[in-house]
Amino acid sequence: MSTEPVPTIILFHYHYSPYAHKITWYLQLRKIPYKQCLQPPIMPRPDLTSLGIKYRRIPLLSIGNEVFCDTALIVRVLEEKFPKGVLGEGAQGWEEWEAWSDQIFPYAAALIPSDLPLMKDERFVKDREDYSGRSYKKEDVDAGRERALEKVRGFYARTEKVLSDGRDWILGDKMTLADIEAIWPLEWLTTLSGALDSTVATDTYPKTFSWIKRFTALLPAPKSFKIPTIKGAEAKVIILDHGQVSTYSTADIGVPDNDPSGVTFGEEVEVTPIDTGKNHPQRGRVRALGKDRIIIEVTPTEAYVGGSSLRVVFPKKGFQVKSVSAKGNARL
């Protein structure tokens, strides 16, 4: 790896996002220094809009002038760019737990109690309906609760079974990336008052709850790992600073002739998730379509000295690329 100084890392998130927890845990367990730029839990997010970013899912992570979207990609990028002490080393099968936890989350979210003050906030309800495509009305949330709880019991039962042989961690005697990938929705539910009932507790899933306790005990105390918080204007300057472009940046690898998207290098496109957050596509010009990544160049919506742009990077899995000139013909 280059001895060049690592560009500034900025995490855009809000504190109670369970997806953001996965990334903050990873960064803190690896002791990777970063700054945070806190965002509203609902749209709009002016800090991101000023960068030209309309994509709505949190968290986002910038390294230099590149902004990485989707936690699956963010974890892989951090493993690649900081290879010393990676949590995925020897963690065979961690990707299976990653996919497993993504299956859990819709059911976990369905257990947010309908009587929470947040669920009575019309702006929050409207925002989450826009995000998920499902109703957040009290009667609909309550009607779906039992089915969601049944599914969630099954997820706790799986980790209980895995841990039943006496191991401390998902893959054995060492905490690995598999633990982070498996634990974040289960831990989140234990902190959400009223989400779980007495059928999901320390006496019904003792090994799972002990595992959660072991994991959280590994996290550094807030006083020992202080995270600088910056405003959006400062984050924008850091990201668009020409000096931030380095060997850590992703190269232009172009677009293969046989890429199924049909788009060409430099073409204006929209990148959209195929599951949630579909109403907020990200527009930009194609810089690269690799085996597993989509890289587009995005221009800030507000003037910036030097006319700098940034790159926004998505995983190919779970996203579609569509030419702006051919809107209406979604291309996977």
C-alpha cells in the first residue's frame, strides 16, 4: 500500500440508524479515524444535496473525493483500503450473514411500536412510506406486528443454534466481520423499547443475548474514541479539495463493451436501488462500470471555487443503471 497520507474519511449518518451502527462499529473496532457529518433522519438533507447527491439511504462514507453508498460496499472498501487487521480475514462465509441480516431488517423495522412519538410524526411517517413503499399508518403497523415477530423469533433462533456448541462468536473463538454482519439488526431491536415481547428475551435466547453483550463490551467507550463532528459546509470543502485525490481513489476503468447496462463511458445516467429508496435516483456521468461497482461523476448543485466534482460509487448488486436519454427503459 502507498505510504501517502490517507484522505479524510467522513461518515454521513444519524445516530439511531441501525445501518449506520454497522459502519460506526466497524470503524471503531478497527480504530480507523474518521469525522462524522450528522444528517436529519428524514429528507431533505441539504448537506448532501449541496454536493449533488440525491440518493437518500444512510449511511454514506466519503474517502477523499469519493462517496461510497450502501453498507455492503462501504465494508468492502474499508477492508480493501485498510488491509492491516481486516475483520474479514479468515471469516469464511461472512457474506452469508450479510445477506441474512438484510433479510431480517424489513421484519425488524415492522416491529417499531406504533405508539412511539416518532410514529405519530406525520413527516416521519410520510418519509418512511416514500422510502419503503409500504404503509406506516398505525392500523397497518399493528396488523403486521405478529407476523414480523414470528419471523424475528426465527432469526434469533438461528443465532441461538449456531452459538449452542459453546462458541463465543459466530465463526468460533474470534470476533470477525460475520459477527458485525449478523448482530446489527438483533442488537438494534433489543434497544428499541416495546419492539420485542417476552418471547424474545434473555431467558428464551440466552446465548444470543450473551453474544450481544459480549460484542457491545468490545466497543470503545465514547470518551476513549472521540469522533470529530463537522458541518456540511466543511465536509463539502474536504470532499471537493483537489488535494484529496490520491492513489486511494478509484481509477477510471471505463465501461466494458459487453456490459449489460448498455451505457457508455461519460454518458449521463441515473443509478437507483431496486428495493427501497427508489424515488430518489442519483444522476451523474459514468466513469466506470466494473465487475461489482458503478462509479459516476457528480457535480455539486452549488458553485464551488475550482469547479470540482466528486465521484459517487455504488455496488452493482441491488442497483440499476439507466441512461437519462433512454428513461423508461430500465436496464439492469
